[in-house]
Amino acid sequence: MVARDSTTPQAGSIPVTVLKGVGKKMAERLDRLGVSTVRDLLFYLPVRYQNRARLVALGALRPGMMVSVQGEVLHTEVKFGRRRMLLSTISDGTGQLVLRFFHFGAAQKSALARGVQVRCFGEVRAGANFLEMIHPEYHLLQPGEVLAEEQHLTPLYRVGEGVHQLTLRSLMAQALGYLRDGVLNDLLPGTIRRRFGLPPLTEALASVHRPPADTPLDLLDGFRHPAQRRLVFEELLAHHLSLRKLRTALRQHPAPLLKSDGRLAGQFLEQLPFPITAAQRRVWKEIRQDLQSPSPMQRLVQGDVGSGKTIVAVLAALQAVEAGFQAAVMAPTELLAGQHVTNFRRWLAPMGVEVAWLSGQLKAAEKKAMQHALSSGQAHLVVGTHALFQEQVIFSQLGLVIVDEQHRFGVHQRLALREKGRSQGGYPHQLIMTATPIPRTLAMTAYADLDVSVIDELPPGRAPVSTVALPDSRRDEVIERVGAACRAGRQAYWVCTLIEESEVLAAQAAGESAALLSEKLPDLAIGLVHGRMKPQERAPVMDAFKRGEIDLLVATTVIEVGVDVPNASLMIIENPERLGLAQLHQLRGRVGRGSRESSCVLMYHGALSEAAHQRLAVLRESGDGFLIAQKDLQLRGPGDVLGTRQTGLLQFRIADLQRDQDLLPDIAKAASLLLEQYPRQVMPLVERWIGERSQYGGV
Ligand code: ADP
Ligand code: MG
């Protein structure tokens, strides 16, 4: 082994083209697998392993087995049928096997001469007379030769176009040679490795690519082998550190001191028809403290659907306003933004607080007026969709950014909005609200750059939503039930879902349902909203529904987030099997907001798969968003739960948040240790695993 010193090149800067067999073309193909350096290759881990060391006697073979066998060639011949082929029969004394090749050369034929010992690996198939293997991997044995397969399990890598298993194995053999030369530093100090029981990096990599033949396969296949866990650990640690760094860097910047004596908040609370819950009060207090400190708040508020996050947002905004600053509220849909504007104006206009609305759909003149109101400081609060950071918006004094229902936005949008408010080297405070609660351990990794507050209490008097699942063959019955409920003074939603997020198709489906329902329930007032309608077309319908003039609202999932009509107490969801649990829970959260008994009918189509049954059962049995999120996570994995748009943050090479969850508490501890005791290791670790991707935010 070559001693490591500062002149040893590091694997991250050695291109794959140094390897034998990698030209320009192969380099491009490897690049598509995310492999462009020797380091990438070393971190390209096997997805499975095979034990080829164990030989199976030919007499014990059965069709379908993937096995290693060894035998002596009895005879080899070229056959001319419809296709030319090479047939070689081998025997080990217990039975015979035919090796069949369609592509072969003359050299291959003569090498498989009578009496030669051959070792093969492949799938056993039933042939006409004998069992056979088609194009097995094989190796001719020299007398006394010991094969690599006998010492190691054989790794299987994810292959790519033009990058075959054997290519990868041969490249890996070369890469492991570099590894032995010391091209990868162990970035985890010995004390940390020992504390968490992690093997050294070089050892770990060598054993994942070449596990000794006696390594238990199930350990490897479940990714529980210490060598694999060591690599997962390092990757998760790098991600965690990059977010922590982001957060520390942000804290270095000044933020406006939003001091107030709570006069506006007090006025607002006084005119509310209900007292706020203890949980709302606690979270408000946490936010107040952040806002009065000189570094930018980065706080995530998690609260189940209906827990009253809007009130908390308003309280935070009022603190900014009272301190002489502006607040911006970003909502994921125009519908929700519109609803916020209506509520905020109703609550705040009497207090002299001016609320602006920035919608992508405003007329040019209106937009100009709004922009002027914001840049002049005449407007104190602005509500909008992502148009808020896309359009030419200039704030006079932005002190606080609130992102509502953040799971609908990506990390990048959140950070972009924060950049937008940057002024004189300082950043506005940021409050992020979500109804998609994620388990704490996962939050530590996904949101390691944020502080977290939880509104863990619903306002009193909420009756749980009773939920049933019915097949849509009982549609008529369901329609009858909706009719009866509406005639008794209740209001209902009828939600149409689609697999693809195509609002065109969803709008069409909703239109058809509305027509059918109008025909069957002619005495009801039926409204329709979908994402293809302009906000000014949608608003009157929503308002009429809110005032109780519409009995039944047919809608697409545009109403999923935030829509708040407390008198609505019945919801029918068509094709619930198409949505994730968290999304269904959000939708269902539109009912059960008043004190009235509410119900939800999940009207599924056709026969449900076992998995779909399980998922719907979770919703029937629970109304607790945290529990539902946990189940959703188990059933679908974190990529889906956190929203695909966020995966920019959560793209791992090796780790899997679901599979490796149990490591997360240790990751947080190791990160703190490293930051305290080995701060110089932090950057190289982040660079190794995340590289340029860590730069978003630009702080
Ligand atoms: P979410 O957390 O889902 O955004 P909202 O803020 O929309 O919830 O609140 C849901 C409903 O509960 C609204 O009608 C709101 O006015 C009402 N609400 C909020 N806080 C309370 C409270 N403390 N007591 C009673 N009702 C409340
Ligand atoms: Mg809300």
C-alpha cells in the first residue's frame, strides 16, 4: 500500500477515463449512472449479491435456479438449426448440463475442449433432453486454480445502457486498486468511528464490493451490514451537516428586530369569536421570541389540518406590522391565497392594517397599484402565490415571510423567497407552516435547517370525522345520502380526483359529476370549482358556498389545502385510491371544522388491491395526522411523503430514509460532535457527498 500523503491525488478528482476500458463513449454512459470519477465508482454500491462460491451438483439442478456449477466438458459441437449455435455438454458425475451459446467464436469452441474443467454461473432451464444454461458466465479452470468467486460473494450492480455487469465488475476491480493506494481519506475521525461502531472507510468499501464468501446474504440484502451502514452513516451525516451549516451561516446575518408590545395582536384576539388554544398560544410565544431576536427566524410550524395555523400566522404578521415592517404570506394556490385575503381583510381592516393581494391573474393596472402599495410601504401585508417572488415585487421594509402549506413548495422556492427579502445584508424572518406532519427523526434530517414548533391540539368541540369506504357501484345510494343530508341543512363537498396532476382532465371529470348530480338532485343548489377556472370565476362560487347558498360543491383537489367552510360536514371523495394518505387526510380536513358530526365517504373504483385496502383502512381508523403520516411513510417511503419537489434536498446515493431511519438520532449526535471537535472535517464531508448541490441559499 502506498502511504497517504498530500501528493496522493484524491479519488474525487480522478476521472473514470483513467481506467482501462473507459473511453469517451463509456465515460458518457457511466455519467448517466451518476459516475464520473473514481470516487463516484467506489460509492456505486452493489444492489444485491450472489453466492457463487457454493457449487450445486448437476444432479441436483432444477429449472429456475440461479447457481454456480462445475463440470468436465464431455463434448462440444456447433449445431445448424434455424440458428447456428454452440452446444457444450458438461458432467460432474452426478448429472449433465448443456451450455448453449448463440453468439460465439471459433476460439471459444476450441477452448471448450473435451476434458476441460469449466465453472459456470447462470439460470437453469429445461431443455429438450437435458437441463441447460443459455449464455452462462463461465470460466475455464487451470489445474489447481482457485477462483475469486470462492473467496467472495459476487456483487450485482445496477446496470445502465451499454454498461454491463461484467464491465462494472472489471471497472470496480481497478477502482479498488486505487482505493488501496489511498485515494480516499477517511473523513470520520477514529473517535467518532469507535463511538458509533463504524469500520474505517477503506475497509468498508472493500467489503461492500468484495464481501467474504461467508458474509450472511440477508444482512447485505437488507443493507444492515456494518460496512454498508458505515457508508449510509457518512452520507446522512453529510446531508445533515450541510443543512446545519446553512442554518448557522444564516444566523450570522442580521434580521430586523420586530419588537412590539402586542397591541395589535391583543386587538385581533379580542375580536375573535373564540379563545385561542393553549397550543396556539405556546407556538405564538415561540415565534414572538424569535422575532425579537436579531438573527433571522427559521421556524417550521407543524399542525394538523384544522389546528388553526392561520391564526398563528396572523399573530406573527401583526408583530411585524406593529414594529413598522411588512409581512408576506405565500400560499400554494390562488384559491387559498384568495381565502386568506378575504379573512385577513375582514379581521385586519378595522385595525387599520392594509392587506394587498398579488395574484398572477390581476390586470396590469391592478398589479401596478399593488406593487406601488408594497414598494411605498402603504400596504402592510401581502398575500400571494409563488408569483410573490417571481414578479417584480419590491418591498419597502419586508420583515417576515410566511410560507403556508409548505409541502406544496420546494426547498428552493422557500429559499428564493428568503433571498428576495434580503436587504442591507440582512434577511427577513421566515415562518413555514405545514399540515403534513412528519415524524420527528425524519424532520431532523429533512428540516435540519429549521426550528420546529408543533400545534398539537385541535380547537375544542371538533367531532371526529367518521369515514367509510364504499365501492362506486353504490354511487346511487351515496347520491341519495348526499341529497338527504343537504335537505336537512348540511353542506357537502364532492371531490373528483385523477391520477395525473392534470387539471384539464380533473376539471372535465368534475364537470361531468356536477352534471350527473344536478340531474339526480334537481332540488339542490350545486356549484363547481376547479383549477381551470379563473380566480374571479371561482371566488363567487366559493363565497356562495361559504354563505350557505350552495348546498353541494363539486370540486377537484384544488380545495385540498386550506379551504375553510365550517358548516360543510359531508365529503365524498371519488377514487381515493389514487391519492396518498396525507393528501386524503388534507382533503378530509375540509370537513369536521364545525361542531357538527361530520362524515367522509371514500368511494373507490373497482376491486382494491391489498395495499390500497390497507391504506384506506388507516384513514377509516384514524384522524390523527401524525399517525397517518407515519403510516404513509411506511407504505410509500419518504420521497413521496415529503413531496417529490423537495427531493432536491433528499436525493441520496446510498441512504434511504425509510430503511435507515434508526440511524438518524446517532447522525444528529455525530454531527454535533464533529462541529465541535473536528470542524475542519465538515466541509470535505459535505463536498464529498453533496458537492455543488449544497450551495443553494447562497449564504
Ligand atoms: P389549518 O391549521 O388547517 O390552517 P385553519 O387556520 O384554517 O386551520 O383553522 C381551521 C378553522 O378553525 C377555522 O375556521 C378557524 O377560524 C378555526 N379556529 C382556529 N383556531 C381556533 C380556536 N382556537 N378555537 C376555535 N376555532 C378555531
Ligand atoms: Mg391552513
